Amino acid sequence: MQISGKWFIALVCMLSTALILQGAFDTSDHEKSERIVRSYRGRGGPSIDERVHAAAPGGSWSTEITRGCRGIVRVGYHAPGASYEFDYDVPQHGIHPANPAAEAILNAIPKE
């Protein structure tokens, strides 16, 4: 079976559009997830960002899409001597601990 030139160009355009859109959605998920996790403070007090920086200064934040179909983004803060990892559920707007250090931080935050 031979594909004509017009169909081939249409197929390439459709695939390119899908890749561009997926990239835009992924970028949005990374940015949104990090912003929400870092700023979360429950009913008050210091935010997650403030708490992890106080406990382990000098770290940096990272994000990784761990389950794209489910919309789960792993948001991590990694400093010398400590690592905090949180899973942000994009569709459900929930933050869950992904390691014991993150669980301790979340348990210290007053719940809404």
C-alpha cells in the first residue's frame, strides 16, 4: 500500500500537532504541580517550601511526571543530607507523600 504525498503531509502535521500539544500540557503540569506543592500551607503556618528550606537549606526543586495517564507529578526537594518527595495528583488536586521525609512535613501542617 502506497501513501500519497498529501496523506503523508497530513499525517506528519497531525503527529507534530499532537507532540506540540502534549509538550504544552506536560510543561503546564510541571509548573502547576511545583507551584502548588511549594506554596501549600494547609490552615496556616509555614508553606512546604519554607519548611523544607528550614530543615535542609541549600536544596533545589525538581519535577517528574510519574504516571502521565493518571496525572501524577512527583515534586522533589533535594538538599545535602535530605530529600523530600511529594506526589501531586493533578486531576484530584491532592498532595501525597512519596517518602518518609515528605510524610513528616505533611503531618506537621495543620489540615484544612
